[in-house]
Amino acid sequence: MLFNDTIFLLWFLPVVLLLYGCFPAKRTPILLAANYVFYGWWNVWFCLLMLTSTTVDYLAGKYIFQSQNDARRKILLLCSLCINLSLLGFFKYFGLLSETINALASAAWLPTWNIVLPVGISFYTFQSMSYSIDMYRKKITPAQNFFDFACYVSLFPQLVAGPIIRYKELADQLIARTHTSDKFARGLQRFIIGLSKKILIADTCGLIADNAFAMQDIGTGAAWIGILAYAFQIYYDFSGYSDMAIGLGLLFGFTFPENFRYPYLSISIGDFWRRWHITLGNWFRDYVYIPLGGSKKGIKRTLINLLITMFLAGLWHGASWTFVLWGVYYGVLLIIERLTATVRSSIPKALQILMTFFLVTMGWVLFRSPSFDDALQYYGSLFSGNSGVIETFGITTVIIVGIITIIEPRYPHIFQKVSLKSAITCSLLFIASLIMIAGNESSPFLYFQF
Amino acid sequence: MQLRNHPERLFILIVGGLWLLLIGTDRLAPVVLPTENLYFRAWEYVRGQHGLPRRNLSFTVHNAHGDLSNMMNVSTYKVPRDITFTVDSNGMRNSETTREDATVLIGQSFMTGAGNSDEHAPGTVLARELKTPIYVYAPGNMSQLLRAIPDEVPATVIWGVVERNLTGSNAEIQTLLGMECPSESETKTSKQKMLIIIKKILLEPTTYARTSVVKKLGQKIYNETYFSVAKKPASPHVELAASPSKFIFLKKGIRISHEDSKQRNLDDVQKAITKTADCLKLHNIELLFIPIPDKVHVYNHLLPEELQANYALDPLQELMQQLRRKGIRTVDILTPFMTHVSENSELLYWPDDTHWGPLGIEKAMTEAAKRF
């Protein structure tokens, strides 16, 4: 089930909200059941996998907290990490591993199974693991009961594509949260804005990008329109999903952390990663970069840590070497940035934004291409100077969406306040989105694959 | 006044009200309207959900239209027709249920007569031609029939398969290749039956997705708008004829029409059909096989030039020759269809449907009857 399915919008969500509102004493069990129905809609067996991950981390967290023995605490944490990473590794990376080893050995050393990737496994595994790690670090206390913890891991608004929420951010809210008409209205508004971002902007840009990446011989102009369209598609798709998740959270009384803050207006790559998929960046910072030593062990070690962190962040995005290279690309850019910090500060801000956007866009070519060869071919098209047909629809869409992206920060109150004007706007956006969903059989969210 | 001081309540009232209105419309429509009329034609309704066909029904869908025009969803391309559809206690298209008939007709949508009324359905036409009752085991798969051959075995089974399903990659062909000839009929155990009922209950809400009037209205607005602006269908699955004949084609059929017998893996198809004939022979049943040409095969000349296939080496003819060499009785309806198209303007297939119309069925069943 997707947030942009009519079955979710006109069946699942209203029923869950109705039950949630009618039985205030049973809110957590209702939400937990809804989470599992939502997830099981894809494949009932996926629920078992999530339940395993939940049980392992709940028990690990409980015994880590109870134990006074450091060695035992460490073993428990290692067990939790091993089980979680093994599940993630098997379902997500076994295919890549066997394909690579077999190719290197020129023989079928490992079987090539067709393993179905459970939706959102990267997201909930990271959430679940953060619980055990934080417990080990004595930053949190155990969940009151298993159901509260299971509800946290499986919370359907953010289950399959984030934001990645730490237990400590939700612990108090799981026990007691407020439900006000203001929160509900803001949640509804945020959800509809997110839905429109996905349906009206991202899917439209997706048509242009898909067309460009599917073409064999593409002219330079069309290639640039294609990659810009993809840059906007992925941003509005993913930030639209995050808005919907945050909005749904508000409908159920939760306050989730923000996941995007105008990333295409970043003045550096470091700044970009503080604004793009913020919760994932924070996760890697706190659980990979800082434990590796962060920036406290000298410049050489800092640069290595940056590279390792970005390598892993790339790998997290998908079981493909193009994603790994994409991560390494950012690692290298961050290293260069560190080494040229003083030079960069003298460049005008507008130029810094343009340079950052250019570098990010170049990265999207790797991210979008199915293979290195395809990526190289696309890079070639971008700089070949070949003429070709450029569709007016593509140019117009990219210009309009570009303007929206630039002026977006001027309207921060769009998510904060509700009014008669916003009610009418949201109603129209909702109807327009429904028409597009019904007619277009909207595509799934891009970040579901990670 | 109070609402003016509480913009959040005003917001909930307007947006929530709209939401409830849409939900209410969606919920009330199936109650107020006859359920079968929420489907674009009778076939979609009787197919039921999750392989669980509806049973013991006789009903008429007014202003029904074709599956292709449903995909395209542009009013001017629809060919409205009333379709009466009768299904027996097994969910098969029979007016009277008896499984002791000498002849059984089997196949999927083509042999069921999807898109056509009872009086034009293949079973009705063939029974009229042969002047003998026919049991229509359609919609049904040959693999299902082989697993449940009735005690009173028929003398002949007429099996029709449309060209686009006559490929080695087709699921039914693969099933037939992989299965053993059942020596006796297998019946579903009560445990299996229970599982089917549970599955039905659990998945019933998905029926809603197919009957949602809000979704249908959204689709309608989107497709009509897209077509009027872009002058081409929004659906990626359909292709329009080059001439102004309002003919619609299925793109999958066009793709297959460009494949030769090797690409279609007709060897596997031939093996599956031969194996089926052998299995039936074990029960003293004779197979009469009808390869049904796709609409795109018969009306290839109506396609835009660049999409037209070259039928110099016709894979369907090649398959029929291979089958005849193996001793399988085959009904050639391709030749009379092509002759008809070159001489007459009356249509063998519905312009807005992937399926054949009354004339196509009549011609095909006349050819089949000649083989008795």
C-alpha cells in the first residue's frame, strides 16, 4: 500500500483514524495493528522479518540495560548488530555479493538467488539498531513494554522511507502525546502538500527524466533537461514522502523530526548533507563517523573517516556499485572541501550555491544510471555539445519547478499555519492529486527501493 | 464567528469535509448502484476476486464497452453495447449446468466470449452449429481441467488459445510443460477450500479499489484531458490505428507480432499442446486445438506503417503445421479470417476490445464445427 493509492487515502487511513479516535484507551494497539496491516499489504511474510528485528532489539535493549557487566553488554550489542546486519545483508546485498564474486572468479561460486527486497528494511533496521546502540551508550531507558517498542519500529507513517527516528525522539510520545485540532489541521495540510509534491511535481519531472535516461543518443540540451528533471524528481518525491510522513505523524499526535531543509540552496557539499535526508545524515554521523573518531584524531584520520562514512552511506542506498561510487564521490568532495575551506569562503554565496547544485546534479547521474557504462554515456551526452530536439514541455517544467525550489524558503509558514486560504488551496491540490493518481496509476516512491 | 477565531477548525471543516464527501460517495455508490454496473463490462464482474469466480448469476450490463477503450478511457472510442452474461454453479459460462456433455469447450476470455452477450458466446454458437449441448469450461485453464477430469468424460475437448498467450514464456504453457498427466481427478481438500475462503475474506477490501467511483471519475477526467491535449492515449498499453477507424490495439500484441517463432519459443508451445493431447488421450478424449489470431495479426494493415509486422513467415501457420505433423487436430481460423478481411468490411473483432465480436466468433465456431 502506498500513501498515493486511493485504497490508502479513501479506505485505510480513514478507517484507522476513525478507530484511533473512537477508542482513546487502545490507541497504541490500534496503531500497532494498523502498522502491520500496512506493511503486510506488500507481503505478509515481510511482517515476520520486521517482528524478528523488533524482538531481537527489544530483548537486547532490555538485557543490555539490566546488565552491569561491560563484557556481557558488549556481547549483547554485538548479537543485536550481527542479527540486524545479517538480515539486511542477506536480503539487500547477497545478490550484489554473489554477482561480484562470481564475476571475479569467472565461476558460479555463490548461488544467484532472486531475493525479494523487503520494503523499507534499511529504514526500520537502522531505527531498531539505534535502540540497542543507544541503550549500550546509556542514552535511553528500555521501552515500557514490547508493544510500545514494536509500535515505534513499525510506525506506518515513516516505516518504509523515513524519516529515520531514534527511540529517544519518540519514547515520551509513545507513552503520552497530545491531540489537538491545531495539530490535526497542520498534519492534514502537511500531508496534502507532500502528496501534491509527489504527484504533481515529482511524477511530472519523472516523465521527463525517464524519457531522457531511456534514450540512446541524446543531445546535450535534452540531457541537461533530463538530469535537472531527475534532480527535482528525487527531491520532491522524497521530501514529499517525508512531508506526508510528518503530516500523518501529526494526525496521530506525533512530532517527527524534519528530513529536508532546502538542500538545493546549500552552499557546500557538507551543507547539502546537513539539509538532505537529515535523519540519515545524523544517523551516520552519530553511529559511524563519530565512533570512527570523527574529526578529533587529526586531519588525515578525519578525511579517511569521511570517506568510510560516505562509502557506507552510498552502500546503504542500494546493492549496486553505482551507489557505492556515488557515496565515494561525495566522500571525495567532502575531503576536497575540507582541504579548500579558506579558498571557498572568498567565493560569492550565489556562486557557491550554483557550484554545489552542479556537483550534486553530477552525482545524480551515477545514482540514476543502472550501470557505470550508462552513467559514462550520459556524462558524455551532457558535455558532447551534440544538438538534438528539446521538448518545450521539459524546459517549461524544469524552469517552473526550479523557480518553486528557489522561492520555497520564502514561505516557511506554509507548514506552520492554517487558514481559509490554505484550506481552499489544499482542497484543490487534493482533488488535482487524486485525479492524477487515478489516471496515472502513480509510480511508487523512489526511496522505497532503499 | 467562532470559526473565524479558530482557523484550524475551519481548515478541518473544509478539507475534512471534502475528504468525507469523497469517501461517502465511494462507499455509497456500490450500495446505490447495481454492483455489476460498476464494472465496465460483465467479464470483469464475473471473474470475481483473486481467482474466485462468481457463481450462479445471470445479469445484463448496460452500455458496456471494450477492455481497450476502458484502458484508453476516452468516450468517443467506446462502442457501447448491452452484455448479458450467465454463469453456472462452477462459475463457467453456461445457461444449464451439466458436465456430462460429449463436447467441452475450454479457454480463457476468447472462448468465454468476453465482451459479447450470451447469444453470441462461442459455447452458444457452437452448440447451435452442432445442434448438441456443449459444456463450456470457460473461463478455465487446461491445466485445471486435466487435474479435474469429470467421471463422465467428454469425447472431445475444444481448446482455444489466443496468439499472445501462445508463447513459451506464458504461465499456462509452462504449467502444462511441468505437470504430470493426472491419472485420476484431484479434488480440493476441505483445508484448501478453507484457505481460499480465508484469503477471500482477508483480501476482499481490494474489491473496493476496482469499484471506486472516485477513482473512476479521476481516471476519466485525466484520460479525457490528456487525450484532448496530447492527441494520443494516456495509457501506455494501447496503440491507435493509423486510419480513422477508431480501432484500438494492445501494445503487447504488437510487440509479439514482431517476434518470430524462435523468439516466441513455439517449440515449448508445441510440446505443451502435444503433451496435453497425450494426457487427454489417456482418458479417451480427443483434443481439437484452435490457435486464435490476435487482433493485431488480422488487422495488421490498420496499424501505423512502422508498427506493422512482416508475416512472410507466419508463426501461427508454422505452429499449426508443427501440430499437424504431431497428429494434433487443429482448426485453422487464421486463413478464413484473413480472406474475410480482404473481401469484407464487416469487423471480426470489436474496435474497442482485444476480443473478437459476434462475426469473428461465428466464423471461428463454424470452422470448428466442420472438424466434427
